[in-house]
Amino acid sequence: MRSERIEFEGHSGAMLAARLDRPEGKVRAAALFAHCFTCSKDLAAARRIAGGLSARGIAVLRFDFTGLGHSDGEFANTDFSSNLGDLLAAAGWMAENGLTPQLLIGHSLGGAAVLAAAPDIDGVRAVAALNAPADPAHVLKNFGAALDRIERDGRATVTLEGRDFTITRDFVEDVRAARLTEALGRLKAALLILHAPRDEVVGIANAAEIFKAAKHPKSFVALDDADHLVSAGRDADYAAEIIAAWAMRYLDLADEPAPAGAPEGVTRTAEAEGGGLRQEISVEGRHRLIADEPESLGGTGMGPTPYQFLAAALGACTTMTLRMYARHKKLPLDRVACDVTHAKRHAEDCADCEKPGAKIDVFTRRIRLEGDLSDEDRASLLRIADRCPVHRTLEAEARIETGLET
């Protein structure tokens, strides 16, 4: 994804810092992300979720609420209502810049915020809440004994995740007055609730309350052993996969037309994270794949290797070719499957055999045919397998034309 820094005015006029994560190709839809209480837009989970969405053509705006991260303003002067104001300001900036958000995503208290704000943001078609409390006042449990001092003195310093924050009585009163039930009743968008059953900060019972209060369509996905911040990379990537796949069902996605001379569209590959080997692959702007290398080679092992993708292409092309042939010839082929392996072997008959250690690529196919087929039918299908277009491409000379984009 391509990430750019932007600023816009928040609820109080203070400038809010944000990142707009754009897909490599055409923007097919846009999403707005709200971070957790006292967190920031740069939390690992936020970055990974934005990356997963951008790989599918969805631009994501993630911003710091007033007084947090790189945003201006005083955190002590904010409350839950001001967070809603910042969310509306962010949605307004997006709409003014041709990126009306169809998807809202919120983490923890940010999840409660997007649920409360969604009915008042035009164009929202889907909302995803991640480890969100059913009652915004749930956040007060984090204040411990400081809550009494806040109510008595009007303000107090609270230490959260090793950082000090000034919390006022106005914040406490405002968050206690907030109710999600009314907003959930007005929500006219699909809802996805993701929650970690072992979340020790916001218990799983909160997900049940939100689910019960919401109208259909609504879905729930458990995040297994993830923590509240979804800090483990594999958990954040899983959440990103779920949100992206679920959202595609509800968003109004713009088409990405195929370039002239490329009838199958563009297959676009970009690094999932700078400096890593894991790659996000977008096919025609609609299908998302992940390519990677094993951990032993410096990758994360979260996706097939490039050669495994090549083997998959040969296998898929083979089975499709056999199915089309069987249909044309009306053969009783019930099912076809193909296993493909790849290896490099010492060359025995090639133009470069005189070179020490010369090797060639060998793809081995094992085809399984099921059905009431005669020996002649099976022999015909085996011959046709060699006519698979990918097979022919691999055996023929191909030309690769490479250039740099300016």
C-alpha cells in the first residue's frame, strides 16, 4: 500500500494527524479506522488491517484523536462525544476528497465510537467493531482508585500502558451518559463483531450484548487467543483477512477496468510491509492472495512461495482443460484432481549442459480421474493435459518486458 500523511480539522478546530493508506491500483472503496482508547493510528493492528484492505482496493484513513499521537489539542479536554465529533470530521474530510467511507472499523473504545457515529455518517454500508465494549463507560474500569480522585477533585492523572493521562470529571460524566443501544437501533449497515474470548480488558460478554442489540445483517468472529490490542502479527493479519473478506460482500466496489491488450486485467504485487518478504497480491482488484517465503529463508511462511503459485497455475489449468474437454466430448468424468510438485534437477539434455552444475526446472503432475471412463478415454485425457495453456507457456519461450513506472 502507499501511505501518505494528511491533516484535517477535528471537532475543536485542532489539526488532527492521519495516514491515508491507498491501494497500489484503483481505489474501489474507502474505509475509516478509529483506534483504541489512548492508542494511536500507528498501532500494529491498525497498520495490518489497513494493509489487508488496501490489497483489495480499499483506501483506509486512520487518524489520531484530539490530543493523542501526532494530533494537536489537549487530551484532557476530550471525551467520548468529542471522539464522535472527530470521527464525523474525518468522514467529512474523506467525502470532500472523493473518498466517502463505506466501511467503518473501530478498535476497543474506537469500536464503540464507530457504532455510535455510524448512523450519522452518510454512505456507510458496513461497520466492524474489534474488541469493543457494549457500554463506553467500561473504560472507567481502567482508572482504578484514580476514579474517586477524578470525581472529587475534577481531574486526576491516570497511568495507562506506562503513560500518564489527565482525565477530567467531564470525561467520566460524558462516557457514563453514552449509550450504544439507541445507535445500534438506528444502524442501517451490516455489522461485524470481532472479539477475543480471552480479552482481559474488555470481556467477551460485551460482544454478546452488542450482537443482541444489533439488527441483521450481523456477524460474529472469535479471535481465539488474541490479546486486547491484537498485538501478535498473526492475530492482526487474521483480523484483517476476516474484515476484508466480509466487507467485500457489502461494499459498492468500483470496477478496475483491464488495460488495453491485457484481457485478464492486472495482477499487482506489493510488499505487505517495507523490508519484508511477504507480498500482497491483488488480481483484477478483486481477488487477494499472499506470497511469502519460509521462515528459514527470512519470510514469515504465511503464504505460498512464487514457485508454489506457478505449480498451482499449472495444476488449475490442467484440471480446467480436462473438464472442458470432457464436457465437449461428453465423457463420464465425475471428478478430476491434479498434484504438482516442482524441483530443480541436474540437466541431462539442454543447451547449457556444458556449464558446471546446470539445472532445469521440473514440474511433476499426478492426475486423478474419477468416473466410468474407458482406457481410451483416460489416454485421451492424459494427452489433452499437455495442451493446457500454462503447460505450453512453461515449455515454450516467453518474453518478459520490464519497465519502471515514472
